[in-house]
Amino acid sequence: MKTTRWLAVIAALIIVAPSLASSPADARAGAGGSSGSRGGKTGQAPAPTQTAPSAKPIERSATPAQKPATAAPASAAAQPGGFMARNPFLSGLMGGMLGAGLIGMMFGGGFAGGLGGAAGMLGLLVQLLLIGGLAYLAVRLWRARSGAQAQPAHAYSAATPRMAEPPMARQGLGAGPGAGAGMAALAGTVSAQLAITTEDYTAFETLLADVQAAYSKGDLAKLRGLATPEMLGYFSEELSADASRGVENKVEAVKLEQGDLSEAWSEAGIDYATVAMRFSMIDVTRSLADGRIVAGSDTVRTEATEIWTFLRSRGGEWILSAIQQS
């Protein structure tokens, strides 16, 4: 009987575990996860910033993961062989001399090729000296070749690329009602590939507030104009999960506290911009049945730091493409 009761308790804990694990940090748009696409940089970590020195990798994405390039096996002709293989003339000469001496010995003529007495001994010494000289020359050539191959590994040339220096920490994008002025401080910042203007920074901050507001209302029609279809699908899943649990999340009074441009680039006619943002908000989750608060607070502000990536077609408006946690 006791065993049955314990099994029932364990089963109940398993069922309610997802609800107990949810927290205010996981209730806002994006559910505290890392998802979406960053074009060709989806599998790469965003450049670190003062606001977010690191970012968690994207866990869910419609962009196929790119396999790391593997080095093709070198052909047999390109692989360095032994000394004899690289110096056929010397190997042939040494082989011929050794062969001649051995044949002479087999037929009773001695290693010196049939010479007797002192002449035979002199011939043997000459052959030994030649073989020793060739061996010494082979060792010298081998050492010289090894030194020449090892030298470039420790030397820089004008064409050798240097490791990129860490990006300079940028000023905050802005906060509160006057946030547009804070973003204007970054208007002159131009990435290596794409220039970001004051209007772009204002659009990023506006999207942060608009996405959270639409998500809070469960307004998928509004979110459709603010995010990519991929992100819209993730938002829809999160809202459906809340409805299934009988709860509703509200995110209000979103305020950008600090923001940094991580990187901006263009590819295949699409512009991308990745921005690290630290923002505060009122984040509360209530029960749909009786309105009681099950997570968060309707009076105490919470804070989050995330990395958002935006995209736009040439001449179009920015929309949300990915959210990553710091």
C-alpha cells in the first residue's frame, strides 16, 4: 500500500514539474531560450559586447546546421617520402655499389669485386669510404630539409593573417523616454560590412517593446509583422503551452537599460544586425481560472539580458529573426 502511495506522489510531481520549473525569466517572448536564425552565422557565436560578453548557442533553428569542413586526405604524391624516395640518384648509386660487392662475395671474389691482397683491401676501404661519405651527405641533406620545413611554422610573413582583436566596447543604445538619444550615440558606428544608422537603432528598441507587448496580448496577427515566420512559429508554440497550462503571461513597461551592437552584415540581399540588450519589465503570469499570480510580480520589476538578431530585405523594415540568451 505504501509503495502505491509513493508511486502516486512521484507521478504527480512529474506531471506538475514543468509548471513548477517555469519562472518569470522564462515567461516573456522567447521563453528564456535561444532560437531563430542568423543567416550564415546561425552556428557562430555573436561578437562579444560590454552588455553581453557571451551568448548561448542557438538551440532551435530552421537554418540547417553547417558541418565543419574536413581536410581532404593528401595524395600520395603530395606526402613527403623518405630520403631515398626524394633522392633517387643517391639511392641508386648506393644500391649499385652494395649490389656489386655482395655479388662479388657470392662468387668468391670478395666484397672488393675480385681484387686480391692489398689491392682487394684497398678496394674495400674505398667502397666503405664512399658509402660512409654518402651516408654523411644523406644525413646533412635530411637535416637541412627538415629545418626548412619547420621554419615557416614559427615565422610570420606579411601575408600571415593576425588574430582579430576583441571588438571595442560600445556605448549603451539608450533607455527610457529619451532612449532615442542614447541610440544616436551609436549612429556613427559602422561594422565592417553594414552601416547602422540612428533610425536603425530606434527601430531595434521599438521592436523590443512591440514584440513583448504583442506577445503579452497573444496577438499573433501583430507578431506576424514584427518577426520572421520561424520566430512566429516559436511564439505560437509558447502561447499554446501557456493556454494548455491554464496561465497567461503579461509583460508590461518594458524599458531598455543598456544595449550594444554586436555585429551587422549583409548576405544574399538580406541585412542582419545582432544587438545585445539589457532591459527591465513587469513580468507576471496569472492563472486564467481565478487571476491569481502564479509567477512573477505585478509590482517588482525584473531584468533580462538577451541578444536579438534583426533582418530586413533591402529597402524594407527590420523584423526579429532570433533571440539568444546571454
